[in-house]
Amino acid sequence: MTGLPLCPGCRTRTRRPGAYLCSPCWGALSPAARGRLSERGPRALARLRALHAALVDGVALGQIRIRP
């Protein structure tokens, strides 16, 4: 066990500190979703919550849409 948190996308690989997902799962997101999740600002936490909600709902990584 490495002590790093598991990726919420695949739950099999670890993600590096400060990352939302492991590298393969991050790459599976659409470019638009990655761009929006990379934005900082007052809506950043809401976008992260939207990502986690989509993962809980079983939405495929490539189909996840994140609002600005």
C-alpha cells in the first residue's frame, strides 16, 4: 500500500496528491471536461462535486460533462 488515495474513476489505481483522477482516467475525460476541471475560481468545488456525482451515477468517463 502506498498511502496514496485511490482514483474515484477506476478505484484500482492511485492518484497523485492534488489530482482528481489517475492519469489514465484523466486522459479518458473529454478535453472540455478536463479544461473545466482545471479552472480555478469560486466554482471549482462545484465542478469537482459534479465530477464525483457523475462517477457515482456510473457515467462513462468520456461522457461526463462539466458545466463552466
